[in-house]
Amino acid sequence: MSAFKPLVFSGVQPTGNLHLGNYLGAIKKFVALQEQSDCIYCVVDLHSLTAQLVHDDLADQT
């Protein structure tokens, strides 16, 4: 029987520029997970609208 490789699906919300917190909190872990799992990552654009942002700022950051 073949070994089962788990599937990971995760998305990030595009609410601004990447910073150290993004890297340490998510992106570094995303890279490590690729060694042990099949991974699908995405940018969840629609969810960026849940935050109160100025329209021009949102357009500049996406």
C-alpha cells in the first residue's frame, strides 16, 4: 500500500505589504509543509473586503 500524503489548503488575505510577522507566522511554515504534504496556497481576494480599508489603499496593495 502506498504512503498517504496529507493535503494542505490555505489562503492569505491581501490586506497590505508582507512584513516579518507574515514571514514568521505563515510563509516560513508554508515552505516547510511542502516537504511533508501536498500543498495548495492561494490569495483570498474577496476576503480582503472584510476589513475597513480606504478604496485607494486597497487598489494600491493588490
